[in-house]
Amino acid sequence: MSTASVAARPGTVLADLLPASRVRDAALVLGGAVLTGLAAQLSVPVPGSPVPVTGQTFAALLVGTALGARRGFLSLALYAVAGVVGVPWFAGGASGSGAVSFGYIIGMLLASAAVGALARRGADRSPLRMAGTMILGEAIIYAVGVPYLALAADMSASQAISLGLTPFLIGDALKAALAMGALPTAWKFVSKR
């Protein structure tokens, strides 16, 4: 089957363009976890907030969208479990589950599955649908991460929102814009082949 015919088939994600095998799936899951771990090292502290700005959320959503719900979820699960047991690839080289920002990692797990499911329905094929997909993914991450931050850091809900959500909105808009261009462009490229 040619790449163009796979690209046109409903229910596919970018990872499905590679020849199918268990080895491929295992490599994609591992690669998604490693990409997320590497992106987490792009970490910039936010003054007054225990949560840094990282490339981690973008990578998690990209992994979910490109790999699909099942492989995306497994990638983020591998990333989370490896980080909990000591691989230093959470934000800034941290590991373990004791950080007040660990809720965002749990949110990324759920978000990767959600955006992957939407990608299977074509949400990654146009800029507008991709924007909605990224916004939904970010909302899921914050829906878990901000309450977890409030509980773990003994903050009020308004404090958690002001320290764990508000400072990140502009960066998230930029990440969504990047994804709006990248994934639909990738589909156009493979459709022409």
C-alpha cells in the first residue's frame, strides 16, 4: 500500500504510515517517552511558581497526536513510570513522584490519549481542528495538574490557578500555533508522495 493511500484512509495517524509490526509499535512508544523526557529538559523557572515552563507538554501532545491514543498513552505511561523509579527526565532532570507538579504528568497521560483519539478522527489534518485538539489537550493537563498542585503545595484554588495556569497560557498558545502548522503540513507532505 502506498503512503498516499494510507494517508487518505480514515482512522490513521502519522505513525500508521510506517510498516506495521510490534517492533515498530515498541520503538514508537519508547521514542515518544524519550522525546517527552528530552523536551522536559527545556525548562525555564517561572518566578514565584513551583512549576517551570517546559517543552514537555508540547511533546506529550505531539506524541499522542502522532502515535494515536493507545501508543501515545503507553509512551506517556512509560515516561511517567521511568521517571518515578528514578530516570532523571522530568522537568530540570528531576525524578520521583514527590514533586508538586507531578499532577501535570498524570494529566499529560490522559491528554495524550484524548488527542490521539481525536487524531484518528482527522483532527490533525487541518490547522483549525489541530488548534482545537491542542486546546483540549492542554485543558486536560491543567484539569489534573492545577488541582494536584493545590493539594500537594497546600494552596488555595486561586493560588494554584495564578501559579500553575495563568503564567503558561501565552506559551501554550504558541505551542498550539506551532502544532497547527506542523501536523497538517506533515499530512500534506505525505499525501503528495
